[in-house]
Amino acid sequence: MALTALERLDLMDALDSLLEQAKTAKGLDLLDISDEIDTTLVKLGYAPGSSETPPPPPAADVAPEIVTKFLAGDYSAQSDDDFVTTLNTLDQYVGVFLTLDDVKAGAITWINKRPAQSA
């Protein structure tokens, strides 16, 4: 069951309220609050007593078009502002579809194609 962002926020608020109540509760009230906390945690996706971490979301198998074009050198003729925008866009894919060394190599290629400007 996937929760929406608003449902998660509501459950987190409820959990926060229950944890505050648990600080001062005693006896049977504390047991009731503990049960409500457990129920809320289960709704949020945390199983009680489970030490397993949820599986990571599946990574996309195909690299985005901007990554494949960058690795092919298609952006080496861009203007300064456009190249900086491209680098900023690529930032989210570093470590997933390309390495920092790939980005550095692309930047070096871009600089080498404009020796008069880089001097």
C-alpha cells in the first residue's frame, strides 16, 4: 500500500503526538498509546521487530538521453551558459549513470575545443 505524501505527513504528525503523550502516560494508558504507536509505525511501513531495511527502488536500466549524449561528446560545442546548465542537470546522474571522472573528461573536452577562451 503506497501512501501519498499528505497521508505520510498526517501519520508522522499522529506519531509525534503519540510519542509526546507516552512521555507522561502511566499504566494501561501507556499500553494503549504503545499499541497506537505500533499501528502507526506499521502504516508508515515499519514492521515491529523487523531489522530489515526496505529494498531500494529499482534503478532504471537505460541512461537518460542527456547522459548518453554527454558521454558521446555532443555537448562539447555548447556555449558557456548552456554547458554550465548541462553540468548542473547531469549532477543528479553522477554516481548512477556516470562517474565524476566522466563529467571531468567531458569538461576537459569542452575546454580544449575553445583554447582562445580558456587562455
